[in-house]
Amino acid sequence: MVITFVELRICTSAATYSKVEVLAGATPTIVFEQGDKRFDALSYESAEKALSGLPARLEAENARQALDALFYWRDSSNLTPQQQALLQVFGIETETQLMQFTNGNVTAYVRVNEGAADNTVFIIIDGSNNVYRLIGNFNEADVQQWLSFINVN
């Protein structure tokens, strides 16, 4: 099954999902259900909205700079109160897995808290002011599988 979603092309086996639903509206979203076990939601939105205003708060030039800073802070010992608050807003704790994958002009920032229903992958394409946001109850292996399904048109 191949689904084109703005600039992304998602190529996966139809047997993997019990239901795939496209939701139109202010935030275009595709929901991928796997029976009662889990569902993942892939949305497309402005970087400001997807990142809750993080680039503006940090006076970053773009979403990539803002996420680079956010992911870097977790391992820092001298955080300002604002940095600590932003880490909390994004659900980043000491045990949170933070990963970054780059393939050509696509960069994925991954936040995984074991067992959480709102694990997140922010996917950024060079030159775009928008972000694809994948949310679901997934682990690192699931993220790598997801990223293997995605190509840029």
C-alpha cells in the first residue's frame, strides 16, 4: 500500500493495519490502527504549531535548530528554569530515549518514553516550514520501521 501525504510517500503492507483513516481539517492527519493493540497518528502542520511555539521562544531560525537545542539540553547539568520547563512540556525526562536520524534532506527527531501513548517523531524536510508529527505507543524498533516506510516525493 502506498499513501502520498503532502511531500511524504508511505509504502507499507496493507496487512499491517486493521484500518487506515484520513482526517481532513485544520491539521491533516492519517491514523494507522493495528487492531485494539495500538494506533499511530501522522499529522502535517506548521513548525510553530507542531512544536508549541518552541522556535520563537528560543529565537531559533527554524524547527531543526529548536529541536537540536531541546535534545541537547537533556544531558546538560546547568539548565535555566525556562529550559527545565520546556523539557517538561515536551515530556523529556532523564530516562527518555532521544534519537535523531537523517536520510538525505529528511531529519527525524524521536522521543520515546517506554509504555507512553504519546511517543513522538518530528519529521522535518529541508526547506520546509512544516513538520510531520507521528504520535503513538511505539518503541525504537517501531520508529525505525516507520522511518523505513517513508520517502520524500
